[in-house]
Amino acid sequence: MERPIYRARVERIFDHCADTRSLFLRTISGRLPPYSPGMFVSITIPLAQEVRVRPYTIATSPEDGEPFELCFNLVPNGPGAAWMFERRVGDLLDFTGPFGAFTIEHPPEREMVFIAEETAIAPIRPMIRRALSQPVVHPVHLLYAAQRPEHLLYRNELESLSKAHPRFGFELLVIEHDSLYQRLLEEVERRWVARDKDRSRHFFVCGIGPGVLKLRDVLRQAGYERRAVRYEQW
Amino acid sequence: MATIRVIYENGSPERVIEFDPAEAPFQHDGQPGSVLDVLLGHGIHLEHACGGNCACTTCHVIVKQGLNKLSEASEQEEDMLDRAPGLTPTSRLGCQAVIEDPDADIVVLVPRYTINQISESREG
């Protein structure tokens, strides 16, 4: 199956902090296909020796239309991220997609818990907005952690959402790198494993490294349904 | 030498590769020695929208021969395969299925549809 390749222009750049940036892109060939919150596009990265594809989550909601936002950080020794950081307003990028299975199209009619680390808020952000757009009354929680305060992104937006939607609550945690997932595990166990026997909640976890899989395992072993614990490990 | 034969459901010509699993990785994406790694390293395209990181199903292959010569699927791979269009009992993600046996003869079918784009699935 021939996959269509889209071309987009960088319309705007926003620096969240020194090593975290958002590019706002507008397709100039065709139109961004429909997508579910949480999906990513595959950017073609033309490096010196080869061409590689790298996934970048769409951090905006489908309802927002274009330009769409890609939020990423400068990964040490990461050729893809370095190339993305070199893009300037007016530059063109080629991509395929959107793709992905870590999505919410129809939020479950259950309490929802979102857990994210640093730029992994990118898929979570449109997922929360989709969850809050539904006329349901179940609580929606966000547990959002980072090693440094400046890596907790979209704080003003989260505050606004919390004021507009009383059923949405979030907590921001600044935790040293080595302890980050241990602390998240402790929080998850305290709040949603040990506190009660309710196992109807749905979880959406996005982060970096094996800590994501440990969170998955703790929840599933605690009795949450396998498909009620969704995750994406970067 | 191990071999892998690639059959395309869309009718594209079959490809056969001989390789030594001990020489993995062959390139940068997917688990070293995985079906994806072997194919890309030998100039055969297999889609891998997430870069071989077990975050999509575009490298979904159906193993026709040699399933027992591949590494065991992790829970993460199984979770992702749940969402693959056309899932079969012998489905694997090419980026995760590692060929370790130096004498393995693997045959894989690349399905016509491998993706979870919204136009093909409304599940979220």
C-alpha cells in the first residue's frame, strides 16, 4: 500500500525552555488527515549518511485544525532531535501518518487517570481535552512529573482546564531523575491500588524507559483490566 | 546462514535474504536482529512509522514459517498487536521479532493493511 507523503511548512516556533521546543506546522500538500488524540506523524529526517523516520506526537487536538503542534526535547546524541531543533520558520518537512494506537477516540465512561513525564505530555494533552469534552461526570486526573520545573509544560492550560472542569484535577511533581519512576510507582500504589478496591478506572501512561512498563505491571497485577491500562513507552 | 523470505499480500515480488544473525544489528531501527532490522539492513523496505519502537503496527508481519525460531513476544508487543488490522495467531511486529537461530528459515507475509490510521479503525 503506497503511503501518501505530506509536506508541511514550519509556521511558528515556541521554546518552552532551553531544550524543549514546539514546532507549529501547516500542511502545504493536501490536508492533515483525520486523527485521534494521541497519534503521531512520522517525519522524514534527511541526515548526512541516510534518511531516517522519526515519530513525533501531535500535541494539539484534532478539533484545533492546523497548524498542528509537535513538541519535543533536545535528546543528547539524538540526530533526529538535533535536526528538528535546527528547523526555522518557513522550512519544509515531509511526513506520513498520522499513526498510533495510544489514542482516545471515545473516552471510556469511567474515572480516567493520565500519567506523563516531561514531553510525554504531548499525547496526553489532547487526550485530556477529548476526555473533558464528553458529557460525563467521572473524575479525570493527571499526574505529571519532571526532573526540573521548566520541563512541566502547558501549566497555564492545565490550570485553565481545571478551573473550567471541576472534575479535572492535576498534580505536578518535580523529582530527581533516578527517583522519578519510583516516586510515580509509589503515588500510583497509594492513590489507585491501596486506597480502595475500585478497579474500574482507566489509565493512560506515557513516558520514557522501563518505568512505564513497571507502572503498567503494577496496575494490571493490582486487578485493573489489561485493556484499561494503556501506555506508550518512548 | 539464516534465510528470510518476504511475501507481499499486495502482490509485489517476493524477496529472499540470506544473513548471519550474529552480525546484527544491521541498521538503527527495531530490536537488533529483528525482522525489521534484517530487512532494512538488506535494502528491503518494511514500514516502521514509529522508528521500530513498538508504538505502532506498521511493521506487522504474519509468520508463515519459523515462528518458533523467533524470540518470544513481550507483553508490550502483544498489547500493540491487539490493535493490528488483520491480526492472526502467528502475527508479530517486525521490529520486535528477533531471529537468533543461525539456521532459521523464516517466511513472513506483509499484510496489505498494517496501520491504525483513523480511516481504518475508529477505536481509540
